Amino acid sequence: MPDVFVNYRTGDGEETAVAIERELSHRFGSDRIFRASKSLRPGEAFDDGLLTNVRRSGVLFTVIGSRWTGFAQLHSEDDWVRRELEEAFRCAVPVVPVLVGRHTERLRADLLPPSLERLARCHSIRFDTQDAEAGLRRIGDIAVDHVPALARAERTSAPRAVAAESGSVHSSMDSVSGRTNVQARDIGGDVGGTVVKGVHGPLHLGSGDQHNHSPHLTGDGAQYVAGDNNGGVHHAWGGRRDEDRRR
């Protein structure tokens, strides 16, 4: 059964509901996060499925868009958004209103049906779509506050991230004694060849000559002067090379 229930109304914030469910599923595991259109199986009785999962959740996030209180269905006892919230209150499941965007006003009791007036007293959070990453992270942290077991689920199941900005590397690769281990920036073991890191300048790892944009001088009597030659260079030698004598 899920730890987190995402309550929302189609046509008023369902994109935010999807984003919340996907982020929390990625962070804690999909089976711990309930969103009706994802979590109900084909053929399952939706009424029993919805209310049962509300009752067994540790926290319910209700997504409130700018038109939420204006839907006429909210004042119908058969409205499932309303029924899910009523069930959460009845079962003492914490309810966290998520106000979508900067212009969604806080809920007012006089705009709600009597059974939901309590919702206006629930401390709400604002989800700024211009900073969705931070908002989703905060919602995940709130979920952990209400359901501490999620912290253990995060440590054991969530993939470790690469912190590129700090230059550190985190991965699930274990150390393997006697064999080659390679991951970004770190190399352990014998890689069976030459590993070069942080080279600045000419490098020669093979056989043969290397020429790095400088004169290639061979033979007797070769001379080369780089820079100023104020005093002159005098170079004298005698005799012939062995190959000249053999001619």
C-alpha cells in the first residue's frame, strides 16, 4: 500500500499532480506513491481502491489550482476529489494543500462545502512552476517528515546522483580486488596499459621520432640557434663519417 496519496482535479493542476507523483516515485519507489490514473489496475473497483488507499496513506497532498474552488462538482457529495479529502480527515491522515503557481489564493472556508472547511485551516505550501525542481524536492522532504519510513526507502532504493558541480563522483560500483575498476575521475587496479591524466604539453608513448613544431636536424655539423645571437656561433669539426671513408 502507498505511503503518499496525490489528490487532484482533472482540469485544474493535473500536470502538477503528475510531476509530484513521478518525482516521489523516482525518489522513494513507485509502489509507495498513489495517483489514481497510474495506480489503479484495469478492472479494479475504483471506489474501493481510492478510499482504501487514502486510509492507508501516511500523508495526502491535494493539488489546488487557481480554479479549484470554482468547480461546481466540489459541492456534490459524489465528487471524488471531495470524497478522498473527507476520507483523509475521517481517518486522521495529514492533508497538505499544494497551491499551484504564484497567483493561486489560499483556500477560504466560506468557499468550501462544510465537510471541507477544515481544509482552509491546513497549512499549505506553494508550488512555483518557475522553480519546479526546488518545489518537488520540498514536497519530498515534507513526505519524509510525515512518513519517516520513506527516508529508509530513499537510502536503499533511490539511485545515487552525480554531483557534477562539486567535481565529486558517486556510484554504486563496488571495489573489486585484483581486477580493474574504472569510473569518472577515478581509476583503480591494473588497466593493462598506460593511463595518462592531466597532461599539458607534448607527450610520446610509442616508438620512433617525435617532432613538436621544431627544426629536425640530422647529420654532421648541424647547428641551431633559437633567440638572439649577439656574439655569433662558430662551429668547426674535422674528419669524415665512417660511411664517407668507405666510398
